[in-house]
Amino acid sequence: MYHHALALNFHSLSPHYALSLSNFSTLSPNPLLPIFPRLTASVCLRCRSGPADVSPVHYAALASSNGSLGKTGGALVVADKPFDVATLGNLCVDIVLSVPELPPPSRQERKVLMDQLSLSPPDKKYWEAGGNCNMAIAAARLGLNCVAIGHVGDEIYGEFLLDVLHEEGIGTVALDGQTNAKDTNSFCETLICWVLVDPLQRHGFCSRADFKEEPAFGWITDLSDEVKTAIRQSKVLFCNGYDFDDFSPSFIMSTIDYATKGGTAIFFDPGPRGKSLSKGTPDERRALAHFLRMSDVLLLTSEEAEALTGIRNPVKAGQEILRNGKGTKWVIVKMGAKGSILVTKSSVSVAPAFKVEVVDTVGCGDSFVAAIALGYIRNMPLVNTLTIANAVGAATAMGCGAGRNVAKRHQVVDLMEASELNDDGNFFEKLVAENPESPKINVLSKGMRNEENNNKQQIETISMEKVVSELLPELEHGRCCVKASS
């Protein structure tokens, strides 16, 4: 994730935010650089060759406005569009540096520190693609056709980002607009996030966005024809809370509405930024509520789900969010080392996490959502979707940093084959027992569950062996091939 909005953020903490479901709003608000052409894409940002073809594409209507709920109890039939996933904004360069101590709490002192760091570019060995690049890279390595929509500057950092995305096979489309800023260059530069790591491997983050009251690219107010085409041609548009640091709330809301009208599914992960957004300006709160109502897939931590609803039980919290959402089909609750839960209107699916030696948690959530998109688009069984998402997130945690360090094919395959789960039977049995009203519960396990509970509820225990036998052939034969780069 792109953490520039928080001047200091430790991964050991899980930020909370509070937003009453009663605040959900139904109201809707009324090219800088030519892109790397992708072989199967018709839309491009920086043109290294000829101009891109951005002619409109017409698609057949979906089977129904709510999608098709099949055996999986929530997987959807998606339109036949050339792009699988588009990411909105949040394109930045992470510069990862070891420091004796994390940034000081004083805003002025932190500003001085950042200015010192920014005096001259550090060695490129410390640079990495960050923000939504993490999700796009993970999704591309899973075999999805991806396009990154956002703004990068015409300088060395922008060139670096575009090169990384090109090497990963990811198309890019420029978001641009008119700015009357006095210092035009600083308003158009690529965002830099300084990732500072202390001797205890704690992370602090700072960027120029920490010291600005307005969004970094608030001068971008309209969607160009190229951007509209890219959104229409994508099955999924991924957004997160850090988009609010790039764009104005009105621009974000209009983009959501445009994507929804074009049959593009909205994936939203508020992340740590949700805490400040829920206490932000009226426009920010309205846009956040619009996301929560209109998103097809919401991804939350258990703490965030509880803060939204006041309900501690993650399953009940997910069901409450579904009841209040207008377009919401899946609510996914991430529970860290315990695993993850996927709640639909007709079922609850539970998958324990994989046991791994965690090196760095940066990018784990982005990798996780990339695999969720894979399952959503390919109509995988829900437990399979959670399992591969847990595996890809865990594989990323085994590396150092995100960007090009997100999950690699052999790591995901190894985790699947080992099938070492944090299989806390007592925790999940208690969770299931607390939700007798759930119409159907699917639980991934290496062992069998309590038969008494199974008899009382529609509980299906799905063996890890079965799930692995279905997922491994796809990974090994490249259908959802995670890139095996070193």
C-alpha cells in the first residue's frame, strides 16, 4: 500500500476508523505523456512508438444487473472486456532507506528531514515501484491483463515507474488536467514516498503529500476519452483510500459513477487512510460513504469492519455491511495471521492463513486483493479464491518490500504444496457457532470440523488437498501464472 498520507505508520498497528452505516449516502455528484503499448491492449500513457488506438468498444449487456450467483454463492459473470484490472491513481516511487531512528513526531522536523532526503536522488538500488503498482504487478504475475491509470511526472522517477510497469507487462493511461499552480513542476512531479526502516525493522513513511492540505493532483478534474475507454474496457477498477491524496472527492465520485454505469466492478480497500477520511471534510466523508455503498467488493481488516458497524464478530459485521450496500456483492475481512473471510448474501467462506516467516508486510494487502480479483473474474469457488489470496499475500510477506518484490510463482506453488496452515480450529468453530443464521458456511481445513456443528448448520468442510489439487494445475501450467522473476 501507498502510505504517504501518514507521516509515520508502523505495520504492527492496525488503524481504526469510525463511520456509521447510517451515514451511507445515495447521492451522486454531478494527456500529459503518451504509454507503453501492451500486446493485447488498445489503450496506452507514454508512447514509445506510435499513437495508441483508443477507439470505443461496445460490449454485450450483462446477464442481469446483479450478476449471476451460481454454486459459489457470489461469483459473478463479468463482461468480456480486454482488460481484467485497472488501478486508479496512487502511482508512486518508494525509496527504501535504513535509518538509525524513525522520523520525529514534529511536523516541522519531519519536513526538514524530507527536504534533506530530497536534495539529490539516492542510488537507484533503493528505488521501488510503490502504491497501486504493487497491486498491478501482483495481478499481472497472476496472468491478469492490467492497466494502471494515473499521473507520473516527466522526470527520472516517472521514467523509472513506466519502465518497471512496462517490464511487468502492464499498460498505463495518463490522467492529466490543467493546473494554475505557481510552481507547475512540483505539482506535476511523480510522487515519492520515503520508506524509512529502523534497526527493529519498523517502517516510517513520509512524502510531500504529508505537508499539503489539497490533493497532490487536485487540478485533475475530468476523465479524458482515453481514461474513459480504459475504464469501460476493464472488468475491475481497483481503488484505495490513498486515492484521496491524489484526487479531489468530486473527481473520485464521478469516476466511480462512470465505472458503475459502464459495467466495471469496483474494488475498494480504504486501508489506513480510512481513519482520517471518516473524520475528514464533508466532501471526503461523502465520497467515502459512496465507495462503501457502490463498491462491488469491499476489503477490510477485522478492525475496520468492527469500526464501521460496531459489531465485533467479523461475519456479522460483513453481513451488516452487505445489507447497507447498494452494489456490494462481496465483503472480505482480512484477519492477519488467522486468515480471511468472504461474506456474500448467500454464504460465508473461511480460509486460514499460511504459516510463513514474515520478513516485510509492505504490499501484502495489495497482493492479496490481486488474487481476489483473479477469483472474482474467473468465477472460482470462493474458498479457492480466499486460499490463493492468502498464499499470494503470504508469499509477498516472505520478501523485503513491495513493487517488484511481490509474490513470485515458485513461492506461491511452494506454499500450496506444503499446505501449512495456521489452522486454529477452536477459533473458526467458535466463529461458525456464533452465526447460526448464516445460510451456508464453507470452511477450508486440513482436518474435519465438529460434526455436531455440521449437523446444526449448512457447513461444508473443504479439504486443503482438494483446493490445492484445483489451484496448482493453474499455477503450474501458467493459466494464472505468477511471474517467476528473481
